Amino acid sequence: MSGMRSFVFIFALLSSATTFANMRCQYGTVHRGLTPFEVLQRCGDAAFEQTRLEVREPGYYVQVDEWVYQQGTNKFQRLLRFENGRLRKIELLDKPRGFSPVY
């Protein structure tokens, strides 16, 4: 039974999102602490962007911007998370999957 628990733990660990300290782009490397403008200069437009407010404690709100970059056909996507105008996290996502457009 212990072997099965180890397998489940390792599988869960590997299948969860991985956080990175930096990401290489066409015009430079991005890392935590950069502004959205600095990331835009180095990486260009993101494939997807969303903005929302999160409540951290009553009366204290944080603006969260999430940008997704796809850096190639068979490469993992990256999620960049900005909080109050600074890059806080770079997360590795799944590789993009094909889709069928709806007509």
C-alpha cells in the first residue's frame, strides 16, 4: 500500500503547475518584480489577458493581471501573474491542444 501512496503523491506533484523564477522571450528575460510594460517590451503581446480584483482582507484589494504566453507550437504555455503592477509569479501550464472552430 505504501508504494501506491508514493505513486499517487509523485503523480500529483508532477501534474501540478510548476513555478519558475524567469522566462526567456524574444527580446530578453523576464523575472519577478518587472512591470507589465517591461514584460511587454521583452515578450510582446500575450495570447490571453485577464484582470480582476482580489480581496486579501476586509478593505484591502489587490489588482491581479494574468497573462498567458504561448512560445511555440509544441512548447508549454506560461502564465504570468502580476499583483498591483509587479510580476509576482511565472507558472508553467500545459502544452496547447488543437481545437475545432465552431461555424
